Amino acid sequence: MSIGRILKHWMMSPVPVTLAFPQSSLDAVTKCIEECEQRTSAEFRLIIERSIPAKGLRENVTDAQRAKELFGRYGVWDTEDNNGVLIYLNLSDRAIEIYLDRGAAREVTQTQLDDIVKQMEIAFADKKFEEGVCQAFRSLAAILSKPFPNKPVQDPVPNTPVVL
């Protein structure tokens, strides 16, 4: 457990996520997810968290572990083809994690994921948060549309971003 990380998360806790993602941006991301899901049967979800809860910090939970936990908690795994995709943003750590279910993970290479994260980091550095997220979802949809073409599926995962 790092005191610096705890202080960073504590200082970020009162800062609203809306500084980076105002409601209009969250609405635009919802629309972007809906458009991407018309190209593929993959399910997409965005979760934005200001800071990891205190218990997680005490247990030294990494951003990757937190993404995996939220992937399960929010049911992103609940797809017929195991092709759920979560983009998790931790604003305190300035972390971007893309967590893929088994089916999607077989189709997306680590190099592709690294490139998508790098493009998000570039957009975020320019304060283009909405654009960075939407471009990431579009890139993932382009990759997953071939192995998982769009087909009539029940949409088990809401398209609206989750803000914690």
C-alpha cells in the first residue's frame, strides 16, 4: 500500500467526473456504443471511477484487478459468445484498462490493445476524453465485427457509462 497512491485517491474523491465527462459527453459515448454494437454482437461498457474505494486501496488492488472485478459486477461477461468488452478509466491513477471476455480476447491482440490505449492517452492528453473513448470503441468494434458479426441478440449490458 503506497501512501502516495492513497493521498492521490483521497484528493481526487471530491473532484467530479463531470470535469472530464460532462453529461453531454456521457450521452455521446452512449450513442457511440449503440452505433458500435450495430456492427458487431460484442457488448461494450464504459466504467469511469474517480478513485478506488478505501478498502481496495488498503488491499493494494491494481487497476487491472479493479477492472476485472467491475467486469463481473456489472455483467459485461453476460454474452452468448463471451465477447463482452469493458473500458475502465481510473481518474486518480490516470489508468486505462481494457478488459475482454474470453471470446473477444481470442480475437484482439495485445499489440492492438496497446495501440488503442496509446491513442486514448494521446486524446486524453489533449483533454479530448469523449473522442478518445469513442475512437477506442470504434477500433474494438472494427476488430470484433469480423469474428462476431452483428446478429439479433438480447442486449444484456446497458449502453450508458457507469460513473463511480
